[in-house]
Amino acid sequence: MAEYGCAHDYDIFSQLLDANLIVKSPPPKDKWGWDVLSKIFHLGTQNRQDIEEAPDDFVKNYVDNCTSLSEVPHLFLDKVGSNISLPDPELNLLEAPSFYSVLKNRKTCRNFTGESISITKLSTLLFSSFGLIHGYEWNELTELGIEQAGYRTAAASSGSLHVEDAYVLVYNVTNLQPGLYYYHAKDHKLIELHLGDLEEKVMRLNFNQFFSSGLAVGIYIMARFDRSWWKYKHSCNYRINLLDIGYVAQNLQLCATALELQTWITDHFLDEQVSKLLMIDGMVESPLLFVGAGIGTNAAVPDKFRGGLK
């Protein structure tokens, strides 16, 4: 700094140093292993506020925040299409296997036979994974005189807002035409969006992962971000939404296993094209995971891979 020969210049540099806008020595090598966009997400979704609150203050701030919120958003979408009634779920099918056996038998399968499953089994799978197994009314809130702004399913959810929605691709289900449906959890029904054999098209959108061939059903699990940002304003809740979708996906796989189905899961697909297929905007509502279920051979390594992997 002496080369500038001016105290004024020295003061400027001191201020820049104090503000952490410049440093005296090069920063240490960045340990981040992915691209800059992932780093922005990693840092931008962290809650950097350092707030120490006493329990009473915590409660007061929470109540004040709830009071400031506008009208509760629509939690269930009203899709245009024919309503398809589902049979009552056979919940006794989930009671037969032990919990440990379900955990142990859950396994990613990459070889499916193309056999059909019953519409009752699909109904049971959707209800147990996405449905209102506790009913829509939340008795605990009603008894306390608290306004209900969410609902309960088998999966944990930030704020009980349940950002997840299920778009169901039917390939081989008895008494149900192949096509794309939306699962309306509140009424436990399917809304018909598009009929036709979509298996090959979906496989292409899923980056030609051929081992999904022969599924009975596939489900794109969506995130309804508008449900979440209504209540939670900080971007760190995007990370929480990803976790919420993970909870649901695991429940879906465990319920399928209990129903003697095998599953395959991926997040590797063409997001924009999938959103177009599902007739959504990809922003307010966005696909995050695809879970397939059907009759499989219990093979994690498909035949086409076996020779090459050896």
C-alpha cells in the first residue's frame, strides 16, 4: 500500500479489509466439489440467522407469524378430467407382514415382468402413501380451537402442509385404462388426465433407463412449492421440501413392499419435458422423483449390465 504514497489510499484499503471486501492473502482453496450453482443452493438455503429465544418468546413470535399470514392456500388441486372412483383400500394387506420384514425386503428392482396388479392394490398403495389415513379433520386442533391450515398423512411434513402430489402413470392395472391420472388425496380418487400407453414415452423422458420396462404403475412425486412459501419465506425451506418428498417416497416404497410389489426409483429425468407431459408449469409445481412399482424378479442388476460389470 505504501507505493500509493497517500494516507487517504491507506484508509480506503483499511476500510475494504474491515468490510471483508478484500483480503491480505489468497483465500484457501475451495473444497466444494460440485459446480457453482449447487454451491449457491447449498449456501443460499442455509438459515444464517443467529437468534436465541426463550420459550415464551418463541411461542409469541410463532403466533405473531401465523396471525400475519393471509388466507390458507388451496391444499388440494382441482384438475379437469373424469373422476375415477377407487375401491376401498384393503388395509389388512399391510398388517400381515412384520415391519422388520418390510424393511429388509425393500429393494430397488431393475427387472419387471409386465404383469398387472389389481386396482384394489393400487388403491391401497395410494391411500397408505399419500392418503388421509387420519381423516381430514384434525381433532387435536379442533378441540383447542385452532384453525386448521394443514392435514396429516403417514409421512412427516414441514408445517403439515404436505407439498407432495402424485401423478400416476397406469401401465398394467386391472379395471383401469392405461394413461395419466392425478391422485386427489382428499377424496381418494383418480382424475383422468390423458389416456393411452405412455410407458415408452416416459422411459425416454427418464433418460432411457430401460430397466423400468414392465412396471405396473409409475408415480411422479411433485413438490407444490406454493403451499410452502405461503408460510415459510426463507429459501432454506426449499431444502426442507426436498426432505419432505424423500419421506413420502420411502413410505411409498415400504407400502409397496408390504403389498408384495417391487419398486424402482429415480430423479434422473428431463424436468421440463416431464412437466409438459403432466401439464404443469414446472415452477410452482415441479417433479422431483419418479417411483415405479410392479411385479419384479428381485434383480437389482439387470441382465444387460451383468456382463459389462464383471
